[in-house]
Amino acid sequence: MAIVSFVGAGPGDKELITLKGYRLLAAADVVIYAGSLINLDLLDYCKPDAEKFNSAGMTLGEIVDQMEKAVKADKNVVRLQTGDFSIYGSIREQIEELKKRDIQYDCIPGVSSFLGAASSLGVEYTVPEVSQSVVITRMAGRTPVPERESLQSFAAHQTSMVIFLSVQGMRKVVKELIAGGYPETTPATVIYKATWPDEQHVSGTLADIAAKVKDAGIRKTALIMVGEFLGEQYHYSHLYDAHFTHEYRKASEK
């Protein structure tokens, strides 16, 4: 029986789709993709006769109607979503509609852009004695954010932070982070289209990052990364320390 498969497209690099996602995309009869949010080169994986629909100009009802039409015609559908759909993926409302229509679906995770960004920079969000937590959030805009989840409230923790969908309000972001507790000297990086061929990033501190972003002309499709994990004075893990390794071996042999 035909089903709808939600597939995480990955952060941008067409080779960063999962193997399972690639196989489903290559076999799909119908592909509904998330417009300019995905790398359109991914559509090269589709078979020549696959029907392709850009969801950028479609309503929720039109998207689900197309899914239903395809499934009833015994055609497998791939809903190709940006990054990993568990973060700002907007699949919940689609799934609720599929349930109402008794349409089967499955979900294949992808590589989120916040992971792609860290890999591009060669950094680790969780650095011993610096930060062991990551806050993933966004600034309030057309979609509101609960007051308890404001940037200012999260900033009090001074942990590693990744801020989605907010670069257009960079100065306000910086203002809230500093008001919440981050020092102006806190390292910050803004990365545009992480892992895409035209990736670009600018780095600085909260004191100057807004001006650097403005000078670089970055206004959308970017992540804001903030925290001492971006700094140079790392406290490294003891995982590969000789003493730690020796003690681990002794414990494993018991």
C-alpha cells in the first residue's frame, strides 16, 4: 500500500541526505518539496517520471489533497522537508490531516542545519567545563515565542546557543542576549546556508557581530551561534587521556 514519507533533506549539501532518505526519494512517484529551503540538486535523485510539486505556493489543504490523490492512485509520496523536520519543520499539522484521512505515513530524519553548521566550523557545542547543554531557539516574529522562552531568559544560562530564523533582527538578538547575561565578549558566529556551495560565515563577539553581519549583507537563511564553545581556550574531554583510557581498560577487563 502506498504511503507518504516525510524525509529530512539535510542542511544543504545534497550528499548529506540519509541513505534511507535517498532511497525513498529515488523511488518516489510523487515528490512535494519545500521550495527554496532545500537544495534543488536533491531532485536529481528522483526518477525521470516522478511528479514534483513545489510546496512554497501551496496551502496546507492543497498539499494534503495532493498526497491523498497520489496515495489513492497507489503512488508513493515523499514530502521533502528542510534539514530535520523535528526542528521548525511544520510537519505536525500535515500529519494531523493525514490521520484524519486515514493515510499511512512514516518519518525519516535528516541532518539539521545546526549540526551542519558545527561541522562546517569544526566546533563542538558541548565542551567540558565550558558548556554541556545546547539551547536551540528563535526570536519571536510572525510566530510568537512563549515569554518563558525569550532569548533574554535563556541567556541567563550562558550555555551554547543556536538561534534559528532571527538574523533579520540581529541587533535585537544581541541586545536581548546581553541583557540576559552573556558578556559582550562572548564569541558569536553567523553562518549563512551552512554546507551549501555558497556557504558564508562571519565571526566576532556580541559587541561587533551585528555590524559584521550587516556589512556581509546576510539577511536570511542563516543561523546565529553564540557561546564560549566558539572560543579558543577549550577545556578538552578526558576521553582520550592516557590515565582515563588505562582506567577504562582495567574496568572493562573485570
